[in-house]
Amino acid sequence: MKKTLLALVVAAAATSVNAAEIYKSEDGQVDFYGQLRTELKFLDSKDHDADLSSGSSRMGIDGSYALTDTIDVLGKVEVGIRDNSDVNVRQHIFGFSGDFGTIKLGKQWTTSDDVYGADYSYFFGGSGLRYLTLNGALHDSQIKYAFDAENFWVKAGWGLNEGDTNQDLYEAFVGTSFGDLALHAGAGVNRDREHATEDFGTLDVENTYFEVTAEYSIGDHLVGATYYNSELNNKGNSEKIDENAISVAGVFQATEKTGIYGGYEFVQQETSGFANNEKEDGTVIYVGAVHKFNSWSRVYAEYGYGDGTTLGYSNRESDTTVGASMADGESNFAIGARFYW
């Protein structure tokens, strides 16, 4: 069986196991699913004052119908539901699947976010995954392809720029497994012609990135490592930022329902072509525990330490997108709970 990242397996299993079937026939079915997420954070940047929020709660409808004996048509729409009354469309997808693989069109997470890397945190990890600096891991107009075989898989994505109103995006990844060892690697190019920052104004900036990830399962336990390289290039001049990042993480399954996890991430950034070139680095260390009462509810707690400079990152589990970040030995703590259906 092809092994994938533990975080993806957990998320997929929670959605499929608990989804409520609202229609089913010989031709197909439609499911209603969702997640309620509650988060209590004590951040160093806010003097560790308690901050209670709904995190990234969401709900959606996911369906498929048989078009022919060998081809299914797919549809999915998902909205984010937060306690500040904001409701946003997270995904809006139409597609086809068959022996040829799966093709999906619409607003969806990037292929690099599907593949991800060695980050098993719920709150504070993800600094070493350098693909989402410009797009936040989401593209409004994307065509994605995935093919899964017994011992390998291929995934690719093309984000349409639609007359430069959207970002350009090209991504391709391959993966395989050898017993308990799973490997994947890939690369991407993401270009934003209207990316604005407080420091540099409006730019034509391109992020070119490459990654390789290895994970090894030891029974119910898991260890993983990811190397990322990316180059942020201002297309209007010779300004560049070269990034190298290493992530090492693991999960120890203490009991059938309780897991302990932790990770170390190091990101190095070096500029060239600027008036004053600099070399910065950032370190993130996290440790936490999660207890799954059953397939539809869990609680978790995590401590995170951050020091140095990181240009920007997003954590998959809490969908937190962060801009240029500086930390001086900061300590953070958070508690979360989830309810699935």
C-alpha cells in the first residue's frame, strides 16, 4: 500500500469516515461533511494572553456520479465558517476520474499542499515548507491531475493566470514506496505579477522551488525529513532571495488513541542584488500531543519555540498564513479540539 503523510491520512480519514450521506443511488452518491475547530492560544507576541477562536472550521458537499462504466464525474464545494461571521469559499471543484487518473478543475489547494512535507504539527510547524510564500497554498483557477498506481503516484497542477489577474502556477511531483519507506520529490514555479509588500511595493515576483521528502514507518510510529530550496526572484531587476530549509519530525503512538509528536525546522535566507545583501535564518521547534476519543472527535496541545527570521509560512493543520516573521526566542502554547461529521 502506498504510504502518504500522516497529516493527510488523518484528515482524509476523518472526512470520509464521518461524512453524512445525503443521497445515494446506483449511479453515485453525495456526502455532507465538516469540521468544527476550537483553538485556545497563548502567544508570546500577545504577552501570552488567552485567545479563543474557531480556527479554520469548514463544511462542504462532496459527490460523484458514474458517467460511464469506467468514468465518474466529481463535484465538491467547501466553505469556511468562523466565529467572526466570515463565510468564504475554500474549494469549488468539478472533475473526472477513471483508470486514467483524476482531473479536477476550479478553486482548490495547490498540488504542493496536497503532497506537503515532514510537518506533523497542529499549530506552530510548517516554516520549512517554502512553496506558499506567494499564493498561500490556494489558487482560484487551477487544473490538477493525479494518478495512483500500486507502487508510485504522479501529481501535477496548472494555475491559470487569466490575463494576469491570477498567479501563474506550474507544479509536478512523483512519489513511491519501498516497504516502510515512502519517498516523494517535485518542483514548482509560482509567479505573481501584482504581489505587493510593505517593504518593496508592487512587484513582478517569481517563486521557484524544489523539495524532496522521506518518511519511514516503524509500526504505528513515523519519522520524516524534508529538504526545500526556493528562489524568490524580482523579475523587474536582479533582486533575489535564495532559501534553503530542512524539516525533521516524528510521531510516537503512545497508545491506540494517544500520539506524541515533535519537529525541528531550520530555514536560511540569503539575498543578492539588493543595496545591502543579508543572510538570515530562522529556527522552529515544536512538541505536542493528540488524543483521539473516536473517529469524530479529538483534543491536542502543542508548545512551539521560534527564533530568527522567516519570510513567511503557513501551517497546514490550522491554515495559518503568516507574513515576514521575526522571533527572538519566543515561546508559544496552544490547545485545540475538533468535531467531525
